[in-house]
Amino acid sequence: MVPEALSIALPDHVPPALHYDFDISHDPILQPDLYRGLIALGERAPPVFYTTRYGGHWVVRSHDAIFDITHDHERFSSDLTKVSDNRMMLPIFLDPPEHRDYRKVLLGVFSLADTTVAEVMT
């Protein structure tokens, strides 16, 4: 039996035209083939939509919209502590400029083309 995703009422700020009932974890459209399911979702749902599942959240499918969102930390912050009491995960939940020091360290490790992971870890 598939657990039910807790749904909320559609918030007032979400236009009904942007609501699409989608369960990211158990939606039948994603079965049995995830990739075909995502293509089918693209044919049925708006490029950006709001689902009331799991307490409500936005789903963004458009490449251009994803690019814009990930590059606009003023309107689309990664800092979850601004909206919840969730544990901070570094550097994912940091906005510029705080994330830059962490990013520099990680980029140095992950961009060593001539170095193996074993050499980095020693």
C-alpha cells in the first residue's frame, strides 16, 4: 500500500490554473518508467505548477525557469532557515556570498582531473 501524501488546501496566492495534483514520490504517472512518466507530465502539467501534496510546493520543469531560479538568490533563496527550523546543510542551504568559501573548497576537490579520489582522501 502506498502511503498517502498529506495534502493541504490550495493557498490563496496560487492561481487555480497553476495547480496540478502531483505526488513526486508515488504518482502513478511515473510508473513503471520514470522517464516516460516525466515526459507525460510535461504534456499534461504547466511548466511551473503548485501541488498541494506534502504540505504544498512548487514544481519547476522548464529549463529556462530552473536556470533563472537557481541564479536569483534574492527571490529564490536556498536558506531554508528563513522559512523553517530545518537543520542547515552546508553549502547547499547557503546563499551568496556565504556559499563561496565552501564552493571554492569543493570545486578544488571535484575538479582535479589528474587526481584520483583515493589521492584526494589521503
